[in-house]
Amino acid sequence: MRLAGKVAVVTGAARGIGRATAERLLAEGAKVVVSDIDAETLARTADEIGTAANVFAVRADVSKKSEVVSLVEAAVQHFGAIDIMVNNAGIAPVVEFLDVTEEMLGRVLDVNLKGAFYGTQAAGRQMISQGKGGVVINMSSINSGLANPNVAPYAISKGGMNQVTSTAAVAFAPHGIRVVGVGPGTIMTDMVAGAFVQSAGNHAILSRTPLGRYGQPSEIASVVAFLASEDASYITGETMYVDGGRRVLNYVVPVKG
């Protein structure tokens, strides 16, 4: 119960890593505002993971600053404060570099990069006004630093997100607010299991993963919970990569089976 008495907001929380994160923060004692653009799935998730006493669902499109600001305001109105902001919402179209359209690039940057900026800014402003610190956690990716041309807009957005994390960390440090990132490797979510695995190939993915398996959403959620807690009180400005050893590997490994 490291997060007892805390209020967290998680975007992109209807499924996958976002849902797992909300569940873990609840298990650690936090009250959680879950948000997603998919209102129907979000409502179902909220009903399944908690009660009205500790879960509040707010539909929001993070690509729109006004809706992110309203999300933070709704969290404060409902639970009285915001202590943890997890900017997790994201999209990752799989497409060859030369086939990326203006509209596709714009949408990915709007959701992944601008959404994280708006969330960091809105949460930071509220946390500063509260005067008791806080933590902002941005969901990055190993693709922020690795070159995969089949997900170029996604990779570009996550590279930019890392600078949202680092610049905000310096800006907010005088207020006792930490800003950190989590960079998942290949995590078995609906988003990854579909077009991403089909494009890259199961064998190719595992051959580049020293631990020899996909990660699980709960494994990312556990790192988020750690970073949100006082156990990580001296960590800010950094992105922690949770990737089964992927980023440190400069060759391929044998694949079992």
C-alpha cells in the first residue's frame, strides 16, 4: 500500500498497459481516475477493476489540450487532488516510412507527443498549486532510441516524449515534483499482438530479446508503481527501459523452440 491516500490519473486506461497500471495503482492503495477515448471500453474497465469509491472514469481525447485540462480538473473535483499523472495514451500505426501520410504523422504526434506534453503541463500546474509535490510518468518506448522504419511516427513521437520528461523534470524540480518515463520493450498487448508482430515477425522479435519472451502489461505496471512511490524519491528526468534486455543487445540470440 505504498500509494495509500494518493490520487492518480491514467490515460489510455481502457486496456493494455494503461489498464494494468490502473489496477496496480489501486492495489497499492491509490484512488484512480481512468481515462480513454473509447468510452464504452473505459466504462467496462472501470466497473471491473474497482468501485465508485476508488475509480472514476472520464472520457478524454488527449490530443486536445482542453480535454486534458478538463480531465485533470475532473480528477481534482472528484477526489480532491492529483498526486500521480500517468501519460500512457498512444497509437502506433505500422506503415513503411515512405507511405506515412501527413494526416497519419499529425495524428500520432497529436496523441503521443502533444498528449504527453498537455498531460505533463496540466498535472504539473495543478501539483504546483497544491504545494505538496507529485509525480508525472510518461509512457515512452524502446523505439524512442531504436530505428524501426515501420513505426517511424511512433518512434519519433516517443523520442520527443523523452524530452518532455527531461525538460519538465528540470522545470518542476524546485516544486518537489518528479517527472520520469517508462520505456517498454515488446509487451504482449492488443496493439502489439496484431499488426506489430505480424510486421516484425515473432522469431525476429524474440531473437532480439535476451530474456527470450514478451513482457506482460503487469510488468510495466509494477515499474510505474515503483516510480510513483517514495521508493523512487531520488529519480527524476530519466526514462527507465523495461525491455528484457533488448536495448543492450547488439546481435541476435538463439530462439528456443
